[in-house]
Amino acid sequence: MQPFEYRTPKSLKEVQQDLKQFGTDAKLVAGGTALIIMMTQRLVRPTCLISLRNVRGLSGVGEKNGALSIGGLTTHRAVETSPLVRRKLPVLAETYRHVATIRVRNMATVGGGLAHADPNQDPPPALIALGATLKASSADGSRVIPLEEFFTDYYETVLKPDEVITEISVPRLPPNSGAAYLKFLPRTADDYATVSAAAVVTLDRSKKIFSDVRIALGSVGTTPIRARDAEAVLRGQPVKAEALREAAEKAKQAVDPLSDFRGSAAYKKEMAGVFVRRALEKALEGLVRLAKATPSRPAGKRKNK
């Protein structure tokens, strides 16, 4: 590992000044769970590390304009254990619980994980299916980027060298909606998935027709993938097992996995279909459980005439 300068700014303005001074030779570091490994392996060689740990106002979970607002420096563990996230979007808390080990989750940050852009991570498919956006800020101002448009290639995003992820916004689910995230792990529980799938389904008032569907997958391409053709199969269709199977087959056509020690490309493609179907089924099961848990209004007593 080559020598580097280490900066510890306390405000976003100071971060922007450091980025302007060092340009592309600088790297931002928050939890460091990915960057330090890459530096040790000499995959990246920054001349300056800019720590975000002491920057005020970039961590925490709250609500803003009806959506969950998650600061870029919020740790994975904080999202996993947040009472607000568990109450409003339990699927998101469950997703972050799947990330690596508790030691990693206590250090890794939400914004850092997204900026790292490893296509095998757990959160991106769930965030894409939930319709999340992120705010990227620089000295020139801020812009909002939909998560599904953020990733461009292996470890590459639309983020500019002088931009910092300051906030992730996740809208609340519409009425009659269910969500699920699943990952297939043939190895240890803290490993990356062979295939992961997230699904959000919204039914009409009768709860018999798919009003809207969002499906995203991880570990099956150079970026997380939104399976739009699979979604289109279900919209406006009755909730039937045959429809789920057809959507799963469509999802297989959206992926382009690589063979590695977690499975061959052909195997991952088959598993993509399997886990899309299972994620859709789990999302629908959540709707059924919610309906059963909601107490019905007691009928009023008739008055004898």
C-alpha cells in the first residue's frame, strides 16, 4: 500500500474543498469495508483519503415528505435495527440484515455500499424494487438519481468524482402492496448471493388483479437488473400461479450472469427465474398476512322494530 494523505473534514463544505484540491487522486472513505481491501490489493492507489466519519448531518433515519430518509453515512446495522424502518418498510430492514456479518454491518455505510457498486451486494435490488432515489451533492449543487439509473458497470456508477452521496429516499408502499427480498446462498451465510431477487407487488381494490409490479435482481449481471419485461407480464393480470411462472421465465431473459465459484452462468440464469417466482410469492404472502392481521370492523347490531 503506497503512502497517502489522510483528511478528516467536519463538514460537507470541507469535503468538497478537499475533493477540489486532490481531484481524481482522492478517495472518500466512510466504513472502509471495501475500499481498504481494494487498496491492500493495489486495485486503487489514492494519494489522499478523505474520511467522512466526522462530517455532521449525514447519518440517521427519518421521514421526509412521506418517504423514509436515510443519511449516506448511516450504517447497515442502523437501518437493520431502526424501529422506523421495521415499522414502515420491514423488507428493507430484512435486506440489510442479510449483509455480510454484524461486524461489517456496524461499519459499512449505506452510501458507501452504493458508491462501491458491487453488483453482488444485497441492498441495491431491494432499493430498486422499492423505487428508491439518492441525492448526490457537490460544490455545484445537488441532484436526485433513481437507483435503477445509478449503476453503469462493474464498480461503476453515474457519480461524478466530486460528488458525495448524502441521502437515500425510499417511498412508502402504496395500499394493497407487499414486498420481499430473497437470496440464494450455497456457501456461508455471510457470503455474496449466487442470485438475489426483490419484488414489490401492488394489487387492485379487489386484491385479485396485479395493479403494479417491480422486480429487481442481483448477482446476475455487471449491475443490478430491473426485470421490466417480467413486470409487464403481471400488470393487469389476475393473481394466479401461472402468471408468476410466466414472469419468472421472462426474468431469466433479462439476466446475463458470469460463471464463477458460486455457480455457472446457466445455473444462475435458472436460479434467477426460481427466485423471482419465490420473491413474488413471498410478497403476496405478506399481503395475505397483513389482511388477516387487520381486525374487521364489527357489524352494528340491528334494532328490533
